[in-house]
Amino acid sequence: MINLFYQLDKPSLEIYRSLKNVGIESKTVVIEDSGFLPSDITSPYQFFAKYHATKQDRPKFFNEIKIPKHWEIHGSNQFANVFNLGEIKANIKYHSHPQPRSVHRVEWLDKNQKVRFVDVYNQYGYRFMQEVRNADSQIVFKSYFNQQNEEIIYENIVTNQLILRWNGKEYIFDSKTKFVQFYLRESGLDTNVLNINSLGVPFFVSLGLDNGHTNIIWQEQIKEQIPGNMQHALTKTLNRSYKVLVPDQMEYNHVKVMSEQNENVIPFGYHYQFKRQNQGSRDVLIATNSDDLLHFEQIVKDCPEYTFHVAAMTEMSNTLIQYDRFENVILYPIASKYTFNKLFETCDYYLDINSGNELHGAVRRAFDMNMLILSFKGRAHNKTLTLPELTKDDASIEDFIKTLNQHLDQSVLNRSLALQIKHANHISKEAFIQALQ
């Protein structure tokens, strides 16, 4: 069984984690390698690059980027820039890796401050890909490099052509679909059962495979009519059999009606493994590397029965430090891994109210710990796991505070926790396995 994802986004991660949770042996392949894939996930790039990481490899730190003499790098916890005589020459974007300030992308600018080149680094500190852009900052082509900094894959975004240099030969493909099909043949992976969640490249790849079965896991929303590719899979006689698995119950009902009750449209979901039970404590966790916590001071003042634990992996600014004056606020600057683990084990609420990036999948981790998650619409980092009724409008601070205080009642807390799990489309191990067969 292969899981073929175009990219490893949050929906794809839910499928990947559920498969691991139920114990199904499968190989996960991601077409667009971000450079920070989990160690048990592979990609065509990794296969053709013959990539071998060592235990000493780590992400590149922001001030390790090579720059011309006399140029400077200035960075914060959120981003960094390359300067020459006060002019910004490049933007450095971080990845949400446990190592703070881990470089992911370096965007080099022209004299008009337009992005013209982007160097993309992986979790081992190597530049593995470069994007070249036109004067309007649109991507024209991509080059992928091995550990010896040799170009092994050239992708022309305009013509869709790819050139692969591998084992002393050059291969030319007129589409990404044919490139991925070639990869699957050469890698020897078993394609008898294929799980995909895109009607784009992964679907077209499946059409060119030998006899077998493909599960289309539909994590999007149909609008006025069923997409043509889905209709094709459900109604045409193909060399492979197809099923459409729909995790969201409302979307399943919609697809079922739109497909005229097609028997190959199946209800689906995700199987979560919760680490513990919610203990009903009044300890609230906020994990952040930003000092912008929406309405935090008013929340602290108007929810005195809660204790708020604010943890960051880096130094805290004066904006955060000043919250230390409140008796029901505890700050954890430069929090260790042990401290974070302890806080997730002991706190029973999570407030997703920080600006900027989510800190290392904190919302998902809170969900796995059976913590109740509350947020604002403009700050919510994972709406799939956050109840809509606990995700308030940014200006509705009074409603937010009222809702949080209502959950001091254990029965209200228990009800919301049950709804949170249902909202996330949790199903049993048996139902998950049966749907994939």
C-alpha cells in the first residue's frame, strides 16, 4: 500500500497519522518534497538524489547563510534579513523545526525588491532546491540538487517539462505525472493499493498504473457539481477500481447525493490516539514564539480561576514579561523539551491565540492530549481540530471570556470535549481499516 500525496499538508498528515495509529503498513510518498519530511516518508527527489543523512546533520542556522563580504544578517525569532548598506538583499524564512531559527527559504531580491531567486534548504542544512522567478516574481523553473550540489532534476514550470539526470543518463518527461510514474516503476514500490487525496497529479498518476485499487480520500468541498475526475473514477471502466472515501459527514452526504447514491462513495474519518484523559484542571497552556497574544490581558483579568502557562522556546520580549505581574500567569522563557512535555501533560485547556506560526504543531499536540482548544477566527492554526463554537470572532472578547468561564463546569467541559472529537471526524480502528479495503 502506498499513500501518494502531492504535498505533506495538514490534511495529508491526518491520513498518514491515522494509518500509523491503526497499524496499517504502508509507504508514504510526497511528490513536492518540502525538505523537512518525517524520516519514514520519502519522495521522488530523495530517491533520485540517493540522499543519505548523518546523525550530525541539522538545519542551517540563520547566521550560517553564505553572504558576500561586508553584507550583514539581522534576525529575530520570526524571520531574518540580509542587508547591504542598509538595503534588504534577501528575506530568510524559518521552518517550524524544534531548532529555533532553522532556515527553510532564502528569498533573494532584485533592485526593485522583487523576489528573483529562492534557495530552499532541508532539515539537514543543505540547499536542495532553487526557484528562479521572473520580473513579476512568478516561478519559471526549479532546480533540485544532491548532497554534492549537482543538479539532478530540472523542472520548467512554464512548459511542465522535467529533466532527470540519474545513473549517468538523462531522462526527459513532458509532465510531472509521467515523471512520478517513472519513479514508482524504478523504485519498485508496490502500487497494488494506492491512497490519494488529490484529483490532480496523484490521480493522473494512478490512471497510468497497472491493475489494482485506488482510494480517493476526499478532504475538500464540492461546490455545484462533482469534479470531472471524480465522476470519471466513479462511472468509467478503468484498469483500476476506485472508491471515494469522505471523512467529513456533511460532505459525505453531499457527495452521496451528487453522485446519485454511488455505492463506491464511502463514509470515512480519522483514527486518533489520545495520550491521556482530560483531568478537568484549571491550567491553560499557550505555546508561542510571538509576543502578540490576542486579548490576553483581558482574558487573564476576567478569568481569575484559571492559571495561564505561557511557554516559548526563545527569550521573551518585554511585552510578554510584563504579564508576570498577574498572579494567575506563569511564564516559561527558553522552555526546554522537558518543560513543554510537562505542560502538555498537566494542562487541560489550550488557547490558540498567538499571531504568526503555530509552534511545532501545538494545536494537534493539545488535541492528542485531550485538551480543550479555544481560539479566535483570525488566529486559529488548525480549524479541523477546533470546535467552531469555540472559535470566536476576533472582536468578540466578552463572548470568548464567557465561554471559557462556562467550562469551569465539568459537565460543560465533558460535552465540549466529546464534540471536539466528533468535529475532528474520529472513527474506530475497525471502521478505518474496513473503509480502505
